[in-house]
Amino acid sequence: MATLQQQEALYRQGRVNLATQAYKQGQFQSLRRATDTYDAPRTTARRRIAGIAPRRGTPALNRLLTPAQEESLKQWILSMDRRGMPPTIITVRQMAGILVAQAQPATSIQVG
């Protein structure tokens, strides 16, 4: 069940979507009037029209594992659990480190 803050955020996002759609379709002469009508934050609506996606739902830029690597790690954990040997946190961290190391391109160092 969504909390009250989550529900309000969803309602606010819906109002922003309605305001931007109405403005783009020409139902309003100005974005200000559209946001006032739908009680939506003007700055947020301006950002959506400019093509800036909301932070919620976008992956963080500082993630080390790709979604495929995360899924692989998850499947490995579940596999170990099915075998009766659930991995410890340290083991999971080591496996994640191995996945990250495999994904990074090897650099060759030339001596001489």
C-alpha cells in the first residue's frame, strides 16, 4: 500500500502530465495558465516540456552493476539458496566485485 506522500507524488505527477499535454495540444495559450488550472508545479511542467525525465524511475548514474549483472547476481543467490547454501553478505559482495571486474576492459601496460 502506498503511503500518503507517495500518493500525493503520484497525483502531482498526474496533474503535471495533464497540464503539459493540454499545453502541447494548444488548449492553453500559456504554460502558466495550464499549470494554474491543473494545480501543477510550473517548474516541473517546464522541465517535462524541455524533455527532462523525472528522477523517480531513472537508474542512478553511480551504479556499478548493470541490470543484467544484477539479475545474474540475483539468480546466483537464489541458486545457492535452493541448494541449501545461502551466501553471506561478504560472499555476495565478492561475487559482485567479480562481475564488475569482468565487465571493465582490461588495460595492457607496456614496460620499456
